[in-house]
Amino acid sequence: MNRDELKTMIGGTIVTIPTPMDDEFNLDLARTYELTQWWVDQGLGTGTSPLKTSAAMGEGPDLSDDEWPHLLRTVVRAAPSDTKVICALKTKNTLHTIEDAKKAQDLGAIGLQIDIPFMHHANQDDCVRFFSDISDAIDIGIMIYNTHWFSSDPSVEAIRPETMLQLKDAEHVVALKWSAPEGTDIEYEDMREFADTFNVIDNSGQPVRCHQNGGRGYISPWIAVYPQHDLKVWTLLEDGKYDEAQAEKDHVGSVLGPWLAKTSAKSGGYRQGKGLMEAMGNSAGPTRPPTLRCSEDEIVEAKSVLNELGWTL
């Protein structure tokens, strides 16, 4: 597939799906199958709401090299053949990443989320070689995850606009999860320099700002919990109803905010998504240690918050 084809599949409200686990913290593939079918029934898995497995919010860094292929295979098999599924890959060297990319491609993924190689303290030329080599080895799309917060010097190691322009010839690089690192000369609006070539996906909680600057999607932590909210926000963005989209986002943030602050202070990780799903009666099981599963008291409070929002199955 070429970049134009792939851009129609990797955009909109990207759905980071939680990884279902049983009470012994093993993968619960039967529950994965059920939830995948539910997400598809809710209208997810399209080119503007692709399902993404094994990402950080899906506890991807906690999955072994034996586990993530089983997870991806299950999601692909549970969904109709036209469902768009992306697989996130952990940060590794180029050769190992290519092996994983080919494996994900063979399992049915139409795209990959790949971090910048921050563990290698990669400079801009390293990033160009890294993503170009992977692009040359596969036929599916790449969404670059600009994980500059892991870099020792984001001003040097974060993906820069001029670097994205150097990747124009890497045909399978189609999208970039975008945020501007603080303390550098990179500005958020710099995305305009490459937004006509790549799908820019906001990763900083600013979907309206991104769309106004030519962006083609955003990351939401709640779409797997209650898809209707983000599908509505995306429709408003596409219709140019920016004030309404911002109001919808702000309302949800103001209601969820206190619960999120309290639960994140107790334990890190991405426990809130699974906690909210459990409160909705749509459990994906516990989070793996050291992250704590949401307690019964936290779930009770979450149910009250969800009721205020009008979020029900």
C-alpha cells in the first residue's frame, strides 16, 4: 500500500484498547475477543477510529515478545475483515524492530505505532535512517510516536519538522503522534510544515488546535470506555464546529478530572481506563504490577462520575 492509501486508515480518534487480563495477570484472550466485537459494534475499527493494540495505555510495555502477537492475532480474528488494526511496538534496535514489524504485518495489522529510538539517544539522522529502513522493509503504515519525554535532551532527540520532511520518501511513514517538547525551539504550530504529507495525530490533549492546523486525528484515553463521546468530538471537528468540540471535551475533563487526580496519586500506570471500564460493567480485568487495580471505593466513585456524564452501556 502507498502513503495515500494508508493515510485513509490511520487517523481520526485512534482507539488504544486496554489489554484484558485475568486475576492472575495472564492475558485473557477470550475477553479480548468479546471486547473487540463490542468495540466494533460501537462503530470503532474504521479508518477514523482504528483499534490499536499493545500501546502504553494498553500495557504494551508489560507484554512479553510471546504475548503481543497473541493479543494482535485475537483482535484481528475477532473483528470483521475490513476492520483497521494497528499494533504498537516496543522500542528496539532497527533489525529487531523490522522483525516485529513483519510479524505484525503477517498477523493482519494495517499499521504500526513505533517510538523514536530514545534508548539509543538517537539524533535526527539516526531517526531518519531508523524509520526509512523500517519503511523499506514492510507494506503497512507507520505512525511515529514522538516520545521526546524519554529523551535525555529533547531539543536534540525529539522529532523535528525538518526531520519529518526528510522522511517524505519513506513511503510507509504516514502519521506522527504530535506534541511540542517544552524548553525547545519547536512550536506546536510547526506541524503545519508537514501536515500536508503526514497525518498529524494530537497527543497533547489539544484535538481542536491540531485539527485547525491541518491535523487528522487525536489520542483519547476514553474512547475505549465510551466510544460515543469521541466519535461525536471527531464529527464536530470534521464539520468545523470547533467551539462545540472544545466544549464537549472540556465538560468531560471537568467531570472526570477530580477522580483522575485522586486515582493517579494512588498509583501510576494506566489504571484509570480499566477502572472506568469496570465501573461501566465492561471489565478488562486488573492491571499488572506495580500498577494497582482500582479499588472498590474508586469504582463506586467512578460510577457516580459516569452517571453524571450520562455514560452508560
